Amino acid sequence: ALVRLETSKGEYAKIRTEAVSIASSVAGYVESESSSKDDEGLTYASITLRIPSERFDEVMSQVSELGEVTSSEVSTQDVSSEYVDLESRLKHLQAEEAFYLTLMGQAQTIEEMITIREHLSSIQLEKEQIQGRKNFLDQQISYSTVTLTVEEVSSEEEEEGFWASVKEAFKSFARGLGKLAIGFFYALPYLIIILILLLLVWLIMRHFRKDKGEVPTPPQP
């Protein structure tokens, strides 16, 4: 998992201490870390934690409270098929190793012993490589990785970010008014036509009712 945090200037050391404490509390550890400072003294750092897989959700919840989370990514990798394949190959190599060890005891000549030893060495080397990969996957399955990137920001940047948001809000409001005005402009001819039709209807009804001695009030558009 990758969690990106922002914090105030000078706060990284505190966040690092708390992150290490969180990992230690669940029998985890720090796998790697790095940090650097810019000309303004702001720290940008990365710290990678290895934690027991069954405590992953708990740790993610805790580290997300260490600063302002700007983004969070969680990914998983399915290694079950590779793991099954490694176990199958390992059993096959163990059987081959046992077979050549038996042949070694039955060898009659030095040449036979050398040939058997060469086969046996090749099998044992491949067996060690597969066992190493299997051990690595065991470690990956048992532990999850949580990487924190922490970026310190100055108070000026935070203030600029606030006013930038306000400015953008006003721009959006102005764009909305502009679109409303354009819409009204395009609708104006149709509104005029409607008003003319209403006026004609009113004049016709007025003339018709005048003959009957009734004068209607003008309709409201």
C-alpha cells in the first residue's frame, strides 16, 4: 500500500517516530527509509513498513491519521499458482536427489561417481534456488508492505492553496453567470415571439368581449 501525507514544516520527525511505533506495536519493522530537504528546509521523506498481513487494516487506519492524506493506493498480488508450482518442483527435485544419493553408494568406478556427483550438484543448486524463492514468497504472504511518503508544506503554501480555492470558486461563479447570460440572449427572440402571440390573443379577446360589453384585463406574460 502507498499512503501520501502532507504535514506542516518540522513535523516529519514526529510522524516518523509514530509510524515506527505503530509498526513495532504489531510486530512489524522498518524495511527502508529516505529523506531530503529543500532550500526552504522542508522535508520530503519516504518510509516503508513491513507489518503482519492480518494487521494490515489496523495499521492503515492508524497511519492515515498521522497527517493529511492526499492519496492512498492499495494493491494485491496473487502468488498462489506460483507457490503451488514451486512446491511441486521442490518435491520432484527432492526425489531426484534421493535417487542420485542412492546411486552414489552403488557406484563402482571413479568415473561413475564423478558423473553422479555432477548430476547431484546440479539438482541441489536448483533445489536451493527454488527453496529460496519459496521462502521469499512465504515472507511476502506473511507480511504486507505499507509505504508512507511525507511532504512538509509551508504555511504560505497552505494559505496560497486556500486563496487559490476561493479564486477558483469565484471563477466558476462568473462562468456560470456568463453561461446564463448567453442562454438568455439565445432565448430572447423566442421570448419576444411568445409575448407578441400573447398580445395578439389579448387584443382578439378584447375585441371579442368589447362587442359583449366586457373589457378583459391584459394577460400577464
